[in-house]
Amino acid sequence: MSYFRTKKSAAVTPNYTGMDIQTSSSALPIPIIYGMTRAAPNIIWHDGFASHAQYSAGGGKGGGNHTVSSYAYSTWIMLAIGEGPVNAVRTIYNSQSVQSYGAYNLALMNGGTPQDIWGPVQADYAYAGLHYNGTAYMASSYYDLGSSASIGSLAFEVKGLSSVGSLVNGYDADPAAMLYDFLTNAQYGLGFPAESIDAASLFGASSDASYQTYCAAIGIGLSPALTTQETASSLITRWLQLTNATAVWSGGLLQIRPYGDSVVNGNGRTFVPDVVPVYDLTDADFIYENGADPVLVARVDPHSIANMQTLECFDRANNYAATPVRAFDQDAIERFGMRGGSTVTAHEICDVSMGLLCAQMILQRGLYIRNTYTFKLSYEYCLLDPMDIVTLTDTVLGLDKTPVRITAIEEDANGLLTVTAEEFPGGVATAVQYPAVGAVGKSFNRAAEAGAVNPPVIFEPPVALSGGIPQIWVALSGSQNQNASSGGAWGGAYVYASIDATTYRQIGTITGAARQGVTSNVLPVSSNPDTTDTLGVTLVQGVGTLTSVTEAEAQNGATLCYLDGELFAYATATLTGPNAYALTTLVRGLYGTDIAAHAAGVAFTRVDDSLFKYTLPASSIGQTISLKFQSFNIFGGGVQDLSECATYTYQPQGNGARGPVTSALLLGTSLDYGFVADSLGEVDDFGGLTETSPLRISLGTAP
């Protein structure tokens, strides 16, 4: 590999001596992550910052020398994710780049208790060898900081706490199990006693009225990432609002009761609501003063009720972009005008269809339940609880066994119960989940893989094109791939070379595709110019067009092409199909190349500035060179793994170099060796030229 090594040049010094940090704070809470969502890490340790010289090729577009052009940086690092143990990290977001967890040199410590010390740090930085029990984190002994020494804007797609499963889609957490874990977990929970939770109201299998069965049947799961400080009461209140349920304290136990009022089937579960009235209450049951109404009713003005509800959720299908979804009642809008409710921020929802379902249930509960009833009962009705159903009969109000749902019960000093209830029309506390689509704007993944290159065309140009310097020229293009529309379109390749097929050094960069293709018919030997034959070519590999020129321009090589060792030009290019052309009026055997016959299916390339030109070191002539082309996308990202790149070999012969006589003549060196001192011993006559001389050198006018 010695001929690829760098010569001395002006020194380029590192620009950074430390890392540009994203977030590193000891004051931040350790996040609690349920389900699967996106969360930013917090740097808890880093050391071993290092710079690495980057070499570039010199001497034209290819160049034969290598100089230090810039520096890249790396560091040892630990990135805290949240409370553990977590299930997995799936995707890593870095600004506009989206890559799988495996694309980064990061190891996941899932946050178990106890947890082993990360092995590499224990060996090299013993002082940082901590267990971090209960904290999930990612660690790397070589985190690539790029040329800006910055960690970037990192976020992870985390499949959260393994103690809580999913019942709806394999991603979002079961709200019942999540709530129980949040209340009782000894590591990060509220310390709420498990024996004070009514398990029958919280958990169920099927065909019951439990909260767990209800959420599974209607298809709701939650994926919260608790990354900032917030009161537990506000969190639980929001979760219950989103899942159409409420909390009830009864008999010394915490109950979670769904508002669902209809039988629902889904996800292998059947929810059967408990809507059987507990009591049929009449005037004989109410406690009231003479002349007073036994039942008081309050009705909300329909003109003040929201008939459109906006909810902001995350869209997992769009990299967790915050996405508003809206539920509305067209009839109410037409009757009373549009009334928008306060936007509900629900980043626990990461599916827009699920978000629309939640918004619809919030809308229906506010829009269709407008009547509130208040009445008093004696202490003999003390077994009533909020969320129980009773019927009311009141002749004055026109109530005849009208079902209502109790929302609150207050006991006064005399033991009388003041009961508040809401109307219970039935069916309005249930909604159907419809498919919904989030933002449709196109997003590009700057780290999308570009795919491998097409087989390159590699050749040595003649002296007239190389300027007398031995070179190899490469025509290269990238294969079309399924990632092209999302940012993975082929943008170019880094060119690597080796003489031992083992150790590779970068010798240049190709940006943009050459116009490559194959011939579609046989091209025979012909006179020059060839006005008889037509050459069909299909640009199946490179993107581009072939344009026509005048015959005089073709004679001057304006449309120069390379075909299996022969250089030629054409005057007319006629489009015959998608990326297919018929080339006529061919100027054959340009720059001293042989006019030859060519079969169909031979590699064709248009010779222009898109070709990569590499100046060969003298020591490489005659040696087999191994070449690799490491693809990148149009953003410069998605760089292919060099070990996965195909190897192409070429043995240069130095065809582009001038001979010693030509070089001497161009330098003005005299080739007159004086008079012959001895008589001639042998005379050779080589006869006349059998072919056209490819190169003529003018020696000037004789004196």
C-alpha cells in the first residue's frame, strides 16, 4: 500500500479539543417510559475524546497524493434513557437522519436491578464503572462525533418498561397495567399500597366491565414518556380522560370505572358494561322540604358547548411528529355554529387513529351529556357509589324511570346524602375507531441507505486525453432502490483502492452519476465516419439524456463515448423508448483507438466530466489494483459499509503516458547524437505504415 501514502504538506490541526454536548444535567428526572415512544437521552458520562485525521486525494479529480484535509472526532459516552428495565431501543433519530439501533456503535444496558457494569468502561475507565441499577442507558467506546465534534440532536425510539405489556398492537401499553405499575412500583412509583386497589375493577379477562377489558376492546393503548416534572394527579386525570374512565374511592379501595355504556368486541376481548340500575328512585325516596322540588336539574346551553374537539397526539408512522386530530359533530355545527373546545395535549397517544377515537369520546361526553341532577337521600342509600346507575321518577320534571349516572355523593352533618348525577342517554359513551391519516407532507431520511453501485466502466485514456499522464477513468452510477423517494437516492461514492485487496485507502470521491448503459444491437467494423450503422443503447443504469450535435462537432469528439476499448462520437441521438436511443453518424476510432466489432449487451458510457479520473503513481503500473465504491445518498448520509462493497479489479498498463522520445521532443531536448563514428553494421527498413498514425508531432519548419 506504500504508493497510496500521503506526502508531507501544510499541517491541518484539529479544530476541537472537546465535545459539543446536547444535554447533560443532574437535575433532570429519570424518565419513565411505557409502551413505545420517542425520548431524548441525557448524557451521564463521557471521556476519551479523540481526534482522527481524515485524508483526501490530491492532484486533480483523482490525484495520487494524500494529505490531511480535516479531522473527525470520537468519544466514550453513556446516554441515560430512563427507568428500567426497558424492552429495547429500535430506532435512533439524529436531526433528520433515521437509522436502526444497530447502525450506531451503542450497547444497551436495559436497566435491570441488579445490573452488571458495562464491560469496556470497567477495563479502560475504572472510575466510571458504576452499576446504574434500575437505569437503562446506551454506551459506546467509540461514538462518532463527525467533523463538528457534536453528539447531534439525538432521540431514541424506546420500547419501554418490560413490566407492562400491550393488548392492542404490540407497541402501546395496557392502560390498566400501566396505571397499576405507576401507582405501586417500589422503584419509581407513587408508593400507593397495592391492597388499596380494587383489582376486580382494574383487571379482567373478557366478558366483564373491568377497565383493562374496556381499553383492549375499544383499542386504546398509551405510550407516555414522563420526562418532565408533573403532579401524579394531573397525569392520572389525563390518562383516564383519554381512556374514557374515572377513578372512584369506595369501601376503602380505589376503583377505575369506564364510562362505556355498550357492549364492545375487539382484540380478543368483550366489554360488557355494568349499566343495570341499582335503585328506582321516586318522590318517596327523596328528602326535601315542603314546597321545594325533590330533584333539581341544570341544563347547559347548547350554544356554549364545544362541537369540535382537537387533540394533539404523536404520529408513530411519521417519526412521532406532533399531529392534531379533530372530531366534530356536523349536525351541532349546522344548528349552533362551530364551537371549538380546548385542545387536549395527549402525547401518550402515538397512533392517529387511536387519537381520533379519544377525541371523539371526549367530544361526545361533553356534547351529549348536558343535564345534571341534584337530589338528597337518606343514609339508608349509603351503599351507592359514583358511577352507579339509578332511575329517577319525578312527575313535575316529567321523569319516568329516567336513568342517570351518579357522579358525586356528599354526606352532611345529619347523615343526609347529597347526590349529583348526570343524564345517561345510553350509547353516547362509546365510539368506533376509524382509520386516520396523519401529516401527508413528504419527509426525507438523510440517513437512508443509497444502495450499491452498478458495475463500473474502468479504462485507461489515450495520451491525447490524459495529457501524457497515466490515469484510469471510472464511469459510475448507483442502482435505483426502494429508499430513493425517502432520501435514499444515490448521490455518489467514496473511492477506495488497494494493491493487496486487504488494506484500502480513499483516493477520491464521485458525486453524480455517469451516463451508463448497454448496447442493444451488434455494431460491426466499418469505415470512418460510419453513416450506415445504427448503434442502439439503453441507459438502464445512469440517469441522463443523449443529445444530438452537428457532424463537425462529432468529428471533434463533442459526444465522446466509450465502448469496450473504442472511443467514438455520434452526431444524431434519436429517442426510441424509455432511456433508449438510436445513435447514427458515428465517428469511429477516435484518439487512436481501434475500430472494432462490438456485441449486443456491452457496457456503454458517455465520456464527460462526470467520470472519475485518477492519476496513477508510477509504481502501480502493471500491478492489479482493487477498487471499492462506497455509496452515499444525495444528502451525503446513508454511507454503505465498506466491508459490504463489491470489489472491482483493474491492471493498468500506463497507456496514457508519453513515450521517452515524445516527452523529449515536447521538452525541447535535442535528439542529435552527432556524426556516426563507425561504419554501419546493419540497416533495417521497416517499410511503410500499415495504419494511420495515432499521434503526430510537428518538428517545425526546416531551416
